[in-house]
Amino acid sequence: MLRSTYVNQLIQKKKAIVMKNYLVTGANRGIGLELCRQLKAQGHHVIAVCRSSSEELDQLGVNVVEGIDVTNQQSLQQLCDQLDQDIDVLVNNAGILARNELGEIDYITVKQQYEVNAIGPLMVTEKLLPKLSKSAKVAIITSRMGSMADNDSGGFYGYRMSKAAVNMAGTSLAIDLKPKNIAVGLFHPGYVQTDMTGHQGFVDTTHAAKGLLARIDELTMENTGGFWHADGEQLPW
């Protein structure tokens, strides 16, 4: 009797795990790579999008789509045309960081950060909108460095400005996509040890990705448009 109960519990647990189609941009390294790894381990179908793949990504056994520039509409149309399934969760993860301090600001990199970090997620979401399933979710990996209230150290002009801009884009998307029953969340992964941060930081990619996926799971139409830390803290605008 006990064995039968245990087997039934396992069966019910497996039934509760619903495989979803995830699309992750910036998937070849760092947080994006780890998101793909954990999603694959959970049994989901993963579409890993990047400009160029990596050995680590190729070894995951996910569907890799390379040669995609998130700032180029023609490139994104090619991505859309390649998709043969609807997307349940779109994770806008691609991003870049450059240090821009007052007195030595490189405005070329300021513009590049704006294009990739702010315009990119909006362009990707709009282009893939026809591919989003009913009750889909859109996650935007942003940063608390885009928060006005949280800025107590200044600097990093291009990065801060681009993340503040994508926060506004995400807020508008949450409003505009509400009639379609698509929830939008803005998520700060923490100060993560990646190539982008020179491998400095408080948490590794494993911890950050686990927290991000937990927050995405919690995203609903009731809390759409919110801004959260991967650890669950709601962040100020």
C-alpha cells in the first residue's frame, strides 16, 4: 500500500511539470547560458538565441539559433521565420555594459548600450509577439542600476540610462499586453560574477539564474509590470 501511494505521488508530481517553450536571448554565456542549462534540466524546450554560439552552449543539447542581432529588425524577422512553435516564456537577457564616467564618457558605447539594453528587448518582444502563446510571459533582465531611487553612487551613465529606459519599456509593455493576457516582469539578477562584471560580484550564475526562474514562475497578470530582485525583493523605481 505504501509503495503504491509513493508511486502515485511520483506520477502526480510528473504530471504537474508542464513542459514549456522558452526563448532566451544572449544565451551563449553568463546568465543566459545558465538559464538555458537550468531550463533544460527542468525538462523544458529551450531556444537559445545569440550572435554566435559557444562550446558550452552547444553541449547543452538545446535548440541554438545564432547569427541573431537583437538590434536589427531584419535579423529578428529571420528569427521569427525560423520558429516552428509558439513561445510560452520570452526571456530578454541580452545586454552589454561599459564604464562611462563623467569627464571621460565614450558616447559611442553609451549609444550601443541604449540600443542593446533598452531598444533591443522592445524590438525582440514586438517582433516575436505573433509567436507568443496564449497566457505567455515576457521577462526582461534589467538592473537595479536603472532605478532612480536606488542610485546613490552615480557614474555608469550609459548603462544606468539604458536600464532606466528598458524599465519604462517593460512598464508600457505590461499595460499594452494586458488585453492579450501576457504578463511582463522586470528582473534584476543581482551583482553576478560574469564576463560583463569582470567576474566580480556577490553571486554566481547558478544562484542568479535559479532566482530569476523562480521570479518568472511567480509572474502573473496580477503582478505584471513589477520590478524585482532575483531574491524576491521588490525594487524601487
